[in-house]
Amino acid sequence: MSTYYRTFNNYLRDTFGERVYRVPLDAGFTCPNRDGVKTFGGCTFCDDRGSGAPTIEQALNIKNQLQTGIDRVRKRFKATKFIAYFQAFTNTYAPEGVLKELYDAGLDHPEVVGLCIGTRPDCLNDNILDLLHEYHKKTFLFLEVGVQTIHNRTLDAINRGHTVEEFYDCVERVQARGMRIATHLIFGLPGESEADMMETVRKIGPLKLDAIKIHQLCIYKGTPMEADYHRGELPLLEEADYVRLVCDSLELIPKETVVMRLVAEGKRDEIVAPEWCFDKEKVMWKIEAEMLRRGSVQGCRYEEPQLLHSSAAPIVPA
């Protein structure tokens, strides 16, 4: 539990009265930038697990994945409450009937208290949002809508297949329904300067999202980025630079925003680099130590956007 920023663990404890654990699931989805609807190949940083956790047993159906995950977490932490986390690939990329069946399966366990659904901004049309809103009304629901960066040139370079304008539109429609929404940011994407990364944070802050994830770029085996890295065409952030950028970002994020993650981690048989990503606890300790050194806390440098004339609506980033 950190005193420097609002952690997701604390948020869930405050919401449910005890520690709640997410159980990652792979429901067999793909993405529109993989199957040719937008492009082929997927995001250049993404491996064949689609950002799914290595603990997911993909051969099992949702019910059995969930039970296996619950048993594993309960044994380790003596947990009693869980969230079904649809994590791998784009978990709203299917007809509403298919989605309903999968989400219902995720909730069909007496110890599951909610859903967390990872997706993209271009896979949340109004019909799907209406379906999700029905779940929002009856259970705890968190949408994780990845954007990674607010720079369209970078989104093109990493083959995202959507624009930042689509992300802003998605956020507006989700928030209009009163639903919880988080986003993901990656620091160290190809061609981005530190100023670019901080501009992303400054543009995301005024959206007043419920939560945010930040992590460093990792080079996964078998991805297009692995080839670029081995050719020496893709420099990675050093640990000290990443720690500094994360602390700068925490200062610029509204204090109410829940921080779901600050460091990506993985196994050596999956990730090529950076070497420092294999010791997440050490990196997290350095982030805390730097915040202490600065005498800093989340939101201490956040500034509310100026108002447009007499309207109470903040300026929406373009």
C-alpha cells in the first residue's frame, strides 16, 4: 500500500471491505488489427497471447479458467473475493449475444464480485456499450480501454489501427453512461521523446478517467519489435529514466485517479528486454523512494483545464 499514489488494491479494499483479486481470462478473442478488418499482425509490441497473463490456461473454457485461477489465488493468498478479468486480446470484439454468454460465464461463480474487460476504443459501439451498461447496473464493472499514446504517428507506427480521436470519442460515450473506465499507457514507444510521453499524460489527465495503467515498453519474443530491437533500431528506456518519468507522471495525474499498474513484468522465456523488468519489486521500490526524495504525491502538479468561456465543460484534448 502506497502513501504516494492511489493504488488499485486500496481502491478495491475500500469498495469491497477486503482484498479482491483479479483472475485473468482468455475468451478466445482476436483484434481488428490482427484479422484484417483494420490491418494484419496486431500491435507490433504484442505477442501471441494478446497481452494475456502467462498463468492463463488457454485450452480451458471460461468457467474452468476461472475456477483454476481462483483455486490458485486462494491457495496463495487465502482470498475470498475475485474479479473475472477478460484480459487477452479485444474482449468486446464479437456480437452482443456472444459477449453476453461469455460475461455471464465470468460472473457465474459465488465468489466473483465483478468484471474487468480489456478492449480497444474502436470496438465499443453504442450497442455494445448499452450491453455493458446492463452489467454496470447489476455488478462491479471496469472497462480497460487501451490507447498507449495520444500521438497518432506513434499509433500508426505500432499498427494500432485506431486514432486518438476514436479514443476520446469512446471515453465520452462511456462516461456519459456513468461507467468506470481505465486506460493503458506505454512509455518508450518507437520514436517518442520524453516530452511526447509527458504530453500524453497531460492530455489524459483532464479526461478524469477512473483509473490508469502505465508501463515500460517490453520486447516480447516473436513480435515485430523483437526484430527491430535485435537490429539496434529500437532503443529502450533505462531503469532510472523510467522511474523518473513515472514519478513525473504521478504528479500530473489527478489525485482521484486509481493507479492500476506502474511496471510491466514478465518471464525470461517470454521477454527479451529490458533486463530490469524482471525485478518488478525493485523498480516499484525505486519509484516510491523517488517520490519520497521529492516530497511528492500523486496530483501535486495536476492543473484543471481552463474553461471555455462561460461553459462549465473543460477543454477536450484534440
